[in-house]
Amino acid sequence: MRFCGLKEREVINICDCKRLGFVADLQINICSGCVEALIVPGPGRICGFLGYDAEYIIPFECIRRIGEDIILVEIKEDKCLKPCK
């Protein structure tokens, strides 16, 4: 699967059925070449117009299913939502 294919899929948390957004980036281990996490922009300041304060860093092991148009993940939001650097 290509990265551009992942960017077209919406990420949904199955714990609370909340829509988290779309994949913006990947975290890759440069030594092994394996994908470690998906990065999804978090809640925006004013409807996302002024940028984002935080982002979801979703570990690869939390991905439950990658479908044709969505990615289902099982996360605790407070542990995966990190402030932007």
C-alpha cells in the first residue's frame, strides 16, 4: 500500500466511534524501515483554519483494520494526543 492511499482514508476510533481525521504523516523506524505510527492532525484552533495545537500519534499496534475508505483504530485519546512541536 502506498502512503497516498493511506492519506485518503479517514481514521475512526472504535472505542467511542469518534472521527479523528485523515492520515497526515507516518512515523517510520529508519533502522528497520517499519512503520511505527500514524500521525493524524488533532482538533483545530478555529475549525482548523489557524492550524493545529496537537496531533494524534497512533501506534501501529493500535490499528485494528484498514478498509477501502476508513482506518479503524483502538486508542485512548488522552494517551495518543500530543502537542505539536
